[in-house]
Amino acid sequence: MIFLDTSAIYALANARDPNNGNALNLFHRAIEGGEAILTHNYVLAEAAALLQHRLGLLQAVRFLKEAENFQVHWVGPEDHQNAVILLEERNRRGLSLVDCMSFLVMRRYGVGQVLAFDPDFEREGFTVYSGADGL
């Protein structure tokens, strides 16, 4: 199982993003390798808003429909509160509530790999998915 972050979602959707080619390659390798894709509803909302703002409503809706194929963790009140606590503990301006929720969801599901272009995941001890066998 691989966690999918907003940074990778945007790179997948935007052909002009510098990470687009890498994102497409890694995403296809994961799918072809039988990896399940995990995310949470805060990422869905964040990514849809970003796609709609930068690329238009059609891209946002297309993504939301494709996301039905992912395993989605639906954030509850306790999850939210734990992410707020983690955000406060980490005390980093560039770290978001969505990032903190991602870390908690990844730990809950025992997921160590993330498809992301956000260095906060590595800082938190996760491995950026490389598509290599054995990872």
C-alpha cells in the first residue's frame, strides 16, 4: 500500500508540472505492481481545491471521480484532534494540518511509503516511493 499526497496528485494532473513525468511513471508502476493507494478525505478536499483553482473544475471533478478507486480514510473528530495536536507539537510553519493527518493515517494503516514531492514526509520518517522492487 502506498499513500498518495496532494503534491503527487497535482503533479499527475498538470502536464507542465516539473514532477509530472516522474509522478506518472511512479503512479503507473505502483498500479501495475498491484499496490493499493491510500489517502484521506482532507487530501481529497485539498487536492480538488488546488486542481480547480489552478487547472479548472473539469480537472478537479475528474480527480474526484478517479479517487473512488483509492482506499480513503474518512477523518473523524478524534483523528482531527490528534492531527491538531501533532501540528502544534511539530511547530513548523510550512507543515499543514493535512500533512499531519497524512502522517497519522499512514501510521494507523502501517504504510511506510508515500507518493509525494513534499519533503515533510521524509522528515517524518517515511520513504518516498521510488517504484523499485522490494520497497
